[in-house]
Amino acid sequence: MESELIVFSGNANRNVAEKICKWLDVPLGKAICSQFSDGETRVELQTNVRGRDVFIIQPLSAPANHHIMEAVIMADACARSSAKRITLVAPYFGYARQERKSAARTPITAKLVADLIEASGFNRVLTMELHNGAIQGFFKIPVDHLYAKPIFGKHFSSTPDDNVIVVSPDAGGTERARAMAKHFNCGLAIIDKRRDQPNESAVMHIIGNVEGKNVIMIDDIIDTAGSITKAAVALKESGALSVTAAISHPVLSGPAIERLNDSCLNELVVTDSIQLTSEAKKCDKIKQLSIAELFGKAIRRIHGNDSISALFV
């Protein structure tokens, strides 16, 4: 049965694909995924996929449009080569923040991306920490939604602290933060944040007592780092002893690294769902944890038609 499993990788994060394959103890499938001289994506599978269970690892990270096209073209190549089943393994699901009409005459781009993924021939999607879990309902194919809690929980449990409090940097992330607070059996606080326009936010006030506490802020995405660094200042002003952020997807665009370096954050813990830029790798405050084991277990269970609910603990 193991011989029927084959894993391919696009160019979005080949390092994490290699780590997952190492955990699975299977070779990474050979494929050409490059560009023609005019910029069009070129894909050619060099491993036989007929009748096989194919997993294509491709975070839909920046440049999102290019990486989405790589993924759907690879799926089309697999479908036309008679693959038995094709699963998109997208640790980071791009366009997830455009999951609703935020103003008049705006699109729901996450739904459009879901339609494109389905139309290209994918039979299943495996992802982690969707910005909004309701995005699963945009698909007519099965979606397996993993959580980073086991990864962060293991990391912070190695340095136990009885004085910890988990904080959600906005009201929308309360459920995610509550799950982590329950894991640590500690208190929960919420930051009331109001965003006037994309990538800009203002911290209003903190719901809960963080005085004398070591704070762990939990969120799914860190983009320009404006919200997190402002939240860290507010927490410190409210008496927090230290502020650490645990955020699943390190988008880290624009002035993010500069803001992190200048911030009062003690540490930013992220996963390798997105490949860090060379600038981000030089930032001493960033610690990256591997998703290889979590996704390796999920892929093996999906391949064996087993439940993945045990991975949610």
C-alpha cells in the first residue's frame, strides 16, 4: 500500500516537502515545475502516477497567484496521467482573509480559489489554521483542517511556567486562543482591536488582567506585524512581564521585520508553513517550528483511510 503513495512539491516551500517526505520515509516525486521564457508555468511529471494516491505539497504563499497556478497545473497533469486520487497539501491557504464581502462591490476571493482548486482535478485538501474555518464550506470536496496547537503546545510545555496567560490579539481569534489556554490550563485575555483599513490597526483596550503575567499571544497569520507589535506595547503597559507571540503562518511582508526588531516582543514563534525570507532568517526574535510530523501523520492517515481526529488533541 505504501508504494501507492507519492508526494510532489511545487516551488512554494520545497524544504517543508522534503521534511515531510523524510518523516514519511518516501522519496519526493520527480517533477519539473519551472517557467517558460514568457513567464508561463511549465509542469512535467517525471514519476509515474497511474493509479496512485498523489499528494501535492504547495503552500499558497507569496507570490500567491504564481503558487496557486503551479498547484492547479500539477493537479491537471496528475489527473490527465490517471492518478487515483489527488490531494492538495496547502499548509498555508492563500486569500483566506478574503472570505467574505468586507465592503460593497468586493469579491469573495477565497471562494474563487476554492472553485479553481476543485476545477483543476483535486479530490481533497489538507490545510492548517485557516483564517476562518468556514472556508471549508466553500469546497464540495473533503477538507482536512489541522491545527497548530500540538506544535505550539509541545514547544511551550518544554518550558513550563505557572504564571502564563494566553491572549488573543483580536476578538476573531478568541476560539483559537481559548483552545490553547485550555491546553495550558491557564487564563485568557482578549485585545479589543479595530481595523480602519487593511494592514492597519489600533489597539483599544485589553479584556482581562495581564498584570504580572507572562503573555503568549496566539494568532493564525502575522503579515506586516503592525497588530502584534502594537498589542505587545499595550500588554506591557498593562503590566505584563513578558510577551511572546505564537503565530502559525509567517507571511511577514512589508515592514514586518523592522517592526519586530524594534518591538518589545521577547520572541515570535512560527511554523514553517511558509518559507522564511532571507531577511526573516536573520531576525533573532523569530523561532521556527516544523510542521513535518503533523502533516506526515495526516498524510499517512488519509492515505490509509484512517481518521485524523486524533491529531486535534
